[in-house]
Amino acid sequence: MQLGINLGYWGAGMDADNLAVAKEADKLGYAVCWAAEAYGSDAPTVLAYVAAQTERIDIGSAIMQIPARQPAMTAMTAATLDSLSGGRFRLGLGVSGPQVSEGWYGVKFDKPLARTREYVDIVRRAMSRERLSYEGEHWTLPLPGGPGKPLKLTVHPQREHIPLYIAAIGPKNLEQTGEIADGALLIFPAAEHLEETALTHLRAGREKAGKTMEGFDVVPTLPLALGADQDVPALADMFRPYTALYVGGMGSRKQNFYNQLAQRMGYEKEAAEIQDKYLGGDKEGAGAAVPHQLIDSTTLLGSVERIAERMQAYAAAGVTTLTLAPAGFTLDERIAALRAGTEALERAGLA
């Protein structure tokens, strides 16, 4: 099992710290550095900046939002980043959510599975440098009856195949991801529930495509907070607002994929309470309603020894790249957490 680092969103007042974290991860042998985007900083610019100041670590988008770009533009960006980084780019895609898709990009959040399938198909064709023509439900290239003609990407990626990942949560999305992608980006993954919440569906998709899980990258992201084992309850409390935001306030009442995931993990009653309080304006109450076990099972908390045990559980469950989001109010705290990750991996016998 390899380790990754997720820088989250750029521009949150810790930009210099984020670069320092990425450079330290590069020195420590982390496999990949991911950057996110929502409606602030964009991922490709951050990744180009990181790639220019690192040597070995891969750079990955987690995610580039599908409603933000036409698929051909995404292929252009991926090819450019792969070339500039010397073959270190990983393309992570996702549909985002209805609030961002419709509120920020003005793109209707409908038929996300079909849109994703077509999008990935076009991106792959463009990156392979074939002349691009496509007839689908959501995209037609070139547009009929006009001056457009099939074009071919002029940039040569460093590699013939750029790894493509999809951020997936729901069962149908996970199955399709297994079928059409090279890896899955997961969030709120509990090792104890990974089989029924993710791997069963990914495996079904792989089988549908006539493939096995061999070579497929399973990539959950977990916050990490270092401390004494007796302080685990206090460490978990740090992530109550984060968990409440996703389970309670991310998306609408009817379309909150994270709330549905919590329900599939056995927290039906608690997920409903968190959502009711969060959408009712009681964010503090929503955080207080988050069960400790939900936080503890979806984060890495405590001593290096405890974190190593959790890493063993994730590796046994089928994780191939474990992405860490080190918590800390200072750069020194984040760097210490980053180093603890590599130490824990070694103690777990997984390095």
C-alpha cells in the first residue's frame, strides 16, 4: 500500500505551508500529491505549481469537476500537465454536487452517470490523439451542420496512458467507476465497511468490463491527527464540524451522497439527526450529534502505533493508495503528521 497526500483547497491562508507539505511528502517518498477544487482555487494551476517544485511525487486532481470543463479541455489540461511534470500526472474526475454544478457552473445536475461515461470516453479518445468525433446524448463532436471538423490533440503527453480516477460514493457510480476508470477516489471510508460500501460495487464493474481488481487503484482520503491514544476522543472532536458539514449540509436533503453513505454504514438515525440540525441552522448541534465511532472509523487518530494498526486494516480491506490529510494548526504539526504517516506505514509492514 502506498501513501498519498491531499492538500485540499488552495488559497485558505496556508499556501506556503501547502507547498512545504508537498515538498516534504516528495522527500519522504509519498506516491502522489492531490489537489482539490470546488468554487475557489482550481486544481490544475496548483498541480502545475507543485510539479515545478518537486521531483518524484505524482500530482493528481481530486478532483477536476466535470461540469467545469468541456471534456476536450480536460484532455488538453491532462496532456499538458503530464508533459510538464515528466509523466507524473493522475487525472481525477467527479461530477461535484447539484449546488455547485447548477449554482456555480450553470450546468444542470441530471443523469450524472451517463454524463460521466460520455465525458470519460471523450477524454480518453482525445488523450490518445485520435481524431475526435463523438455522437452521444450529452456531447456531439463536431457539431452537425457547421464548420467544425474532427481535430487531433497536438500536445504529446509524456505517457501513452494517463491514469484516470473517478470520485465515487453511490453504488451505481462505484460500479461504473470500476468499469471505466483506473482507480476510485473515496471519502469517509471505514475499513470495516469498505467491502459492502465500495469494493463489492467496484468489483462488479470490473467484472462487467472483463477485468479483475488487479491494477485498479483504491484511493480513500483520511484526515490524520497525531497524539496520545488517551487523547483520541479529543482528537476526534476536531473533525466534528468537518463530518457534520458533509453528512448534514453537503447537497440538498434529497441529494446528499455522504448522508446516504453514513446510512449504509449503519448510522441511519444519526445521519437523519445530523442533517435535520445542520439544515435547520444548528451546526454546533449537528456536530455534537456525530457519533464518535463514525469519526474514529473514518480518520487516523492517536499514536503512530494506533495509526499503523488502522493502516493494516485498510490494506487488508483492499486499499492500494491511502491518501492522508494531515491536521494541524501549524506547519510543524502538519509535517510531524506527515512523517508519522511514513513511520506508521513502516511499522505496519506495508512500506
